[in-house]
Amino acid sequence: MNTFLIALTNVLVTLACIVPGFVLCKCKKAFADHLPTLSGILVFIGTPFLEFTSFISLEYKPEHLAQMGMFFLISLAAQLTFCLGFYLIAGKKRIEQPIRVVNIASVLGNVGYFGLPLVRAILPGNALALCCATMFIVSMNIVTFTVGVFLLTGDKRHISVRSALLNPATVGLAISLPFYFFGWGNSLPSAVTSMASNFAAMTAPLCMFIVGVRLAMSDLKKLFTRGNVYLAAALKLIAFPLFCWLLTWPLSKILPFQPGLRLTLVILAATPCASHTLNFSEIYKVNPELAANCILISTIFCFATLPLFTLLPM
């Protein structure tokens, strides 16, 4: 129950960061034109620093590396299986734009800016869990820039090794790993680690600020009356984390999961829809309004669903 209360409190505090963005937009002090810049800061600065601060706090041990590798493979398999499963179940409807958006929204989550701070609060001092959370970020970005874009556009040309390896999450991981392997993080000046921590800490409030601006710009009547939005939210907030929990139930009996890692996976899976859903919908012009609504609705409702997953037996 203590874990549930910690999760609930942190989710509500994070969601409260929506209010400044909403108010400033309504007061004409924040505008839609600002959002691409803020999103760029999150993707190209926030993600690498989140990874970097996680890895410099963990001492290198071969068993830790094995745990991270296992976590990466399981999270990658879970995401691919779930989104491709939905693709097959959708049948002929998968060519329709709303179904394409729902498909990627059901798997791509706000793992870095929403999930990682929550894992840090629920499992304080568990540096391995934070590093495993970054592996989820990497696996999600691989899915996003390959299969995710294919599912959204229907164009198989987007599935390539280059797209999988060259993205902000993998670049951030490449920068962070030497500090982990060679213990360079211990010799960094405190000013450097403090700066890195500040950049990492800004990501959650900034992400929610963007959500607040988008909420202020939305037609609330359309927002709360679109069936596909609720389908995406139900899949992302309930079905996908339950799928991950069930998937890891037999695996936890076979594989040497360290304490907290299964909970970490489920919590990250239960995060609301990621901004990538909207970013790629805008890039490829595939119903960006629906994508934005999926993010908003899932973010609003996650306070009622995400903490409940901490009550499941792990």
C-alpha cells in the first residue's frame, strides 16, 4: 500500500504540472508555435541526460549488465508483440488512419519523462532499476523509428538498421555506457553531475507543460467524445501493462530477475501515450488531432490506473 500511495502522489504531482501550461496558453502567454522548440529540447537534450544520470550512479558489475540486457530484450519483445498483434487483429481496418494512430498509441509510452521519475520515487536507491528503465527507452525508440513508423504509414521502407540505431535514445546510451563501464562518473566534478541532474529533472515538468498547452488548445467536446481515443487509452493504460505483467509471470520463475525489475517494467508499460505518437503523426500527416487527443486523455486518466499496477503481486 505504501508503494501505491507513493505512485499515486507522484502521478498527481506530475499531472499538476499541466496547470501552468494550460493557464499560460489561456492567458496568451504560451503559444502553439513554442511547442516544437520545447519538444526538441525534450527529445534531443532531455532523453540523453536522463540516460546519462542513470548510468553514472551505477557501479559496473557483469550481473547488472546481464539484467539490463535481459530487460531490454523483454521490453522490446513485449512492445513488438503487442503492436503487431493489434495490427493483425485489426484486419482490413488497419489501413484506416484512426486505427493506425491507435495502434502505435497503444504501445508507445511516456517512459522517459513520466515513467523514469516515477520509478525513481517508487524504488529509491535502486540504480539498476533506473538503468533498466533507460533500456526500455532505447527499445521503445527502436520500435518507434522502425515498426512504429511502418504501422503509422504502411511504408516498409522505414524499417531499417539506420533508423533503429541513429536516434536520440541510442546516441545517449552510447555516450553513457563508457562512464558506466569505466567508472568515470565517480570522477566527474560535482558541478557537472549537478548540471546533468538539473537537465534530467526538467524533463517531466516540461513534458507536462506541453500537455497543458495542448489541452488548452483542444476542443474539449471533441476530446471527450471520440471513441478511438478511449480505445487507445484503454489499450495503453490497462491492456499493455497487463500484457507485460502476464508475459513476465512465467519468465520471473525462470530468469533471475532482481528485486524491483518486474515492477519497473509494468510501471513503464502503464505510462500514458508518448509525444512520439503526435510527432510522427504530424510528420507523416496521419490524423495528428487524434494523436494529440490520445496523449491528453491517457495522461489525464493515468492517475486512476497507473498506481493500481503497484498492487499486483510481483
